Amino acid sequence: MPSVTADAIALEAAHLAHDRDPAAADKLIAIANGDREALEAARDQVAAHLHAQVDDWEATAALTLLNRALARIPRVDPLDWRERWSRHRKP
């Protein structure tokens, strides 16, 4: 299945933020197929737009929704101190 582009995710985030759907973050995660990098790319795109157009309230709502969706996806960090500690700890 082809991955969804950041443009499509950002556009959908704008539509979902306009509708004020309580399950909008879950819908964004489903649209992105749980791909954290795609959601981060869409967030970066919307943030860059807001940097140039600070009074765009729709984009602000879309950015909030994208951040909410990203907060629901776990971040896997192979260099997390707990992971390193459990592997290198003496018995």
C-alpha cells in the first residue's frame, strides 16, 4: 500500500480540525497508517506555513490536531537509557 504524502495528511488535518471531531486524532493516525514520520513531516509543513502566516487560525488548529495525533503514537528510541541500562546491567 503506498504511503500517504505529508500534503495529504496536512490537508486532511485541516478538514478534521474544522469539523471539530473528537476522534480526529485517531482518524489522522489511521490515514497515515500509524507512520510517525509521515505525521511529523505533515506537522513540519504546517509549522513552516504558520511561521510565514502567523494569523492563520485554521492552520493553528491543524497543527494542534497533528500534535495530538503524534502524542498518541509511541516513540521508539533505541538509545533510551532504560533500554541501554537493561542490556548492560550486571546480573
